[in-house]
Amino acid sequence: MAIALSHDIGSDQAPTVVAKGYGAVAEQILRLAFDNDVKVRTDPDLAQILEVVEVDCEIPVQAFAAVAEILTYVYRMNGTLPAGDAGGTS
């Protein structure tokens, strides 16, 4: 299972599921991510929560903490962490 999320920095909107799939579709999602230097994380527990979310829908409340951690890491690695956002500990 591969799930792709999208979130606009500074948006009040929750992240959304933009793609998901198993098998060949999952491989294609991962290939596109790697080819475009998109950060990838393996998290079976989070995937289990997100697999029931329809594409183009916001993530459920149960996934907020894990997704926030991932987004903070990605924003920090990309140098785009919003100003004033500590994003947890260093």
C-alpha cells in the first residue's frame, strides 16, 4: 500500500490524500515520489488509518499527530518550515 498526501504550507486545511494504491499502483506512486525527490516514509499503522480515506479527502483526526510529524520533517528538510513553527524538538 502506498498513500500520497498533499498539504499547502500555512493552510488551515488538513492534508489530503491525493493518491493511493496497492501492487503496481503503489510501485508507480513510489517511483514518482523517488523520481521527484519527494520524501517517503514507511509507517504501516498510519497507512492502515489512511487506506479508508478516499482520494481528494482530508485525513482523519486520528492521523493528525503522525502526519504533522512527517510534514514537519519534510518542511525542515526542504527548508520551508513556516516561521514561528518550532515543529517539535530538534
